[in-house]
Amino acid sequence: MNARSEVQAFDAADYAGVAVPSGAAAPSGAAASTRPAQLRAVQVTKNFGGLNALDNVSLDLRPGEVHGLIGPNGSGKTTLLNLLSGYYQPTSGAIRLGEDDLSAAPVQRRARAGIARTFQKPRLLPMLSVLENAVLGAWPHARSGFLATTFALPWVRREDHALLAQATELLYGVGLGHVLNRRANLLDHAEQRFLEIARGLAMRPRFILLDEPAGGLTPQEIEHLANVVRTLRDSGIGVLLVEHHTDFVFRVCDRVTTLNVGRMIRHGLPDEVRLDPEVIRVYLGA
């Protein structure tokens, strides 16, 4: 069986449902309350020289929700995702997690706070195995330093074993249990997409930001992706879905936001957004 046919058999025994790791980052200090913290962009603007990529856009991502972000190319979707994940800082406005202002926080601090992401083009370490790539996502939870690792202390070995076991479980959950030891550069496109999701989940996130995860997938693979996304939502993880496959977005999302030329033109329930005349005019068509 070749790699493509293996990946298409997502409903076979290899896929047993996503096992979301426990111990995701918990709110602390002022952010700790009976109401789970939301990840929010608050009236953010982002300028690149003379280009206004985002103009006064607000969005809130709630735990246990799938929030879709749609719009034409160049509308600012990936710019907003980069602001939320720390790759950009806003020109004005704020990025908040609960009451914590993360606007100037680097990517590493966002990851430790429980914000994971994937990319339009999967970013993997090509010569490492699938399992090695997945376990890299657990770096915020690894306590061992250079000296402890060098001397292979018993608690370091136990920690390594636990992180590898978690990564293995996640890989089986997303349908990659048959390629644990395959080098990442030998995976096909769909396998790389799901490996990135497993690596993000190894971080034990509260929120995961998916940048066009359905791009290049077959209908069967998209259906598997829908099952994975629903499982993440049902586990309490907030999912931001940036996607051009609008039928997929309207099917799996709880709320949808539409951008056009850096501005928000509609926000609401999927059916409300899908039937909005302005969204139809600038993006969906007749």
C-alpha cells in the first residue's frame, strides 16, 4: 500500500479518534476565574509601511468553540493569525488572553500560555521522523536542561518516555500511527498537514490556530479533518480556522468572521454570514 492510499484510509483501524492531552496551560493570576479565558484581538490595526493590512479589527476566540475566519486573498486573515500567535505585533490595539496583555509577547511566551498554530505550508524538520517532529511540540513542558540530559538522569528518562508516549497517542489519533518512524520529508501533503496538528496538540494548548488546513486535501481527507476539529472543540480547545473551503467552514464552525481589505465586514453564526449580501458580493459569489 502506498502512502497516499494509507492516508486516505482515515476511517480504518488506525484512526481511533483524537486523544487530546491533559494538562493544557491553565489561566493564572487575574486571568483565573470561573469563566474560561478568551483569546481576543481588540481593535487591532497592523501597518506595513504604507500598507494597512488590518484596520480596527476585533475577534474573540472562546474555549470549546470553532471560529471560522474567511475572506478573499489579501483580506488580512493570516496577518490576524500572526498577531494572535506572536509573529507580528499590532500597530495599535491589543492581543489579550483573559486579562493578560500579550501584544508585545514573543512567540515562545504565547506557546507557554497555551496558543499553538499551524501554517499554510507545513513547517517540519524534514530529516527527523514523524514521532520526533510531533514530540518537539511538547517543548514548553520539558523540564530537563542541558546537564540533566547529558547525564541521562532517571527523571529525565521518565519525562522523555512520557512525552514520547503522548506524541505517539496523538499521532494515532490524527491517523498517522502507520508512519511513526518515517522521515518527515517522505510524507505526502495530507500527512504533513496532520503531523503539524499533532505537533501543535503536543503543546497541550488552550487554543490552536489552523491556517488553511484543508488546502490540497481530498474530500475524504477533509472529512477526517472535520472530525479532528470537532473533537478538539468538544475537548474544550478553542479552534481558529482560517480557510478558503467555505463549505467546510460553514459546516464545522460555531461562529464565522469575514474580512475584506483588512476590515471586518460580517460576524455571526454560519448561516447569517453565508447569506449576508456583502459577504456574497465580495467573496462567496452567487
